[in-house]
Amino acid sequence: MCSYHRSIAEVCRQLGVNRSQFNRYLSGETFPSLRLMQRMCDFFGVDESELLLPHAQFAELVRLRPGSIGATVERNVVAAMAGDIRLDSQRALMAYTGYYLVYYNSMSHPGQILLSVGRIYETPFGINVKTIENVGKPGRSKFTCKYQGACFVLGDRIFMTVMETLTRNEVMQIILYPSYNNRIRYLTGVVSGVAARAPRPPAATQIVFEYLGDNIDLRRNMRRSALYAPDSPDIPEEVREMLGSWSRHPGPLIEAPLA
């Protein structure tokens, strides 16, 4: 089945499977989980019962219907392109790996700035991002949100698509301007998503990533994660200026009630 695709590496990228692990499946050393087996069946366009046929019988089945093998890769064109875009972006994004303080105008608490801790890091399949935010006043967190997702470069912009992993009920899109300086200090852009407060209106607002480096005191910085007033001395003056246009006129850049 892999022979109907450009390469085994391409199959691994499309499936999101580690190449060395996939080689063990091919050699029969290990067997994939039921979930991964279903994903592979959907990818190749075969049933699980067919995949478990004796080798000669399955080879004959594939030979008789080669046109259908791999056809299902086009079921999700965006997903098919995303893997290639992520890998193509990896080299450009390596300069941005490290820890960040992330500031944005809270969509759920208008007039407040939410400070969280983030990290951009390398994986075998591209560059990922993870952020953790404590929603509440400093030292009195009401609840914690954890976001994790993928980064890629497109049209000279850095895109991040992240999901809230604790509740899995929210996805946010972040678009940042790249840094044109040799030393990264701030990345600015826009974040869009939905507010946590009812009726969860779609919203978008400014966001700032402040670069901290590769090695930080994570616990100390996590204690800083909270909601702050726009004029709080805990928010750097430069960041306040970057978010200032919204702070002077509280409310998301874009907000509309759900239909």
C-alpha cells in the first residue's frame, strides 16, 4: 500500500506516525493500537478485516483494485497540505523556539490583560506551541487553561492553531509578525477564539509574546500568570503600549454574538 504513495516517509507524515515506529509495524515486530489501525485503514482506503488477511490474499486484493488505494488521502485536502507546510516551516521556526511570557487582552474579562507562560518547541513532525494560563487575580487563580497546538509559516506570518486540552471545548488561532532582528524580544499579532463567559461570543484581540530564553525558572514565571489591570506595573510598559489601543477602548477588536 505504501508503494502507491511517494515514499514511506510521506505516509508517516500524513498519518502523524514516527518513522521508526512505523517500520516496526511493517516488519511485524509490533502491532498498532486499535485507534491507529483505524486511522491507517481510513488513510489507505481498506477495511481492518482486509488488512489482517494473509499476505498473499491481501496482495491480490490490492492488485485487483489499485485505483482505490490511497484515494482517501484527498478526503481532507487541508490536512494533507498541513503536514508538508509544517515540515517546510520547521527550519524557519527554529529561531523562535524557547519560553515566552504571553500577554493578551482577556476576551472573558474585558478591561483586563491575561498573562500566561508559553513555549515553542521542536518535535519530529514540526514545531509545536504550548501555553498555560491561570485565570484570576495574582495568587487567587479561579481556573487553569492549557493550550497546545502546531506552528507553521505561511505568507510571511507565523500561524499557531491551539486547542484547550483540559476541556477540549475551544480552539484559538494566533497570527504573529515574524521578528526581523537577530535577537528576538517581542512577537506581536492577533489571537482569535471564543470567550469563556456565556454566550461565548467569537472574539479577536492583540497578543504579545515576550521571549525569555531556553532555560527559565518555570515555577516563578508560572506564579506570575494571572489577570492584570492594563496599568499594572507587572505588565512591561512596552507591552502596555502594544496592547494600549484596546486598553483605551475596552472590548475585543471583533465580537459578535453567536447566532
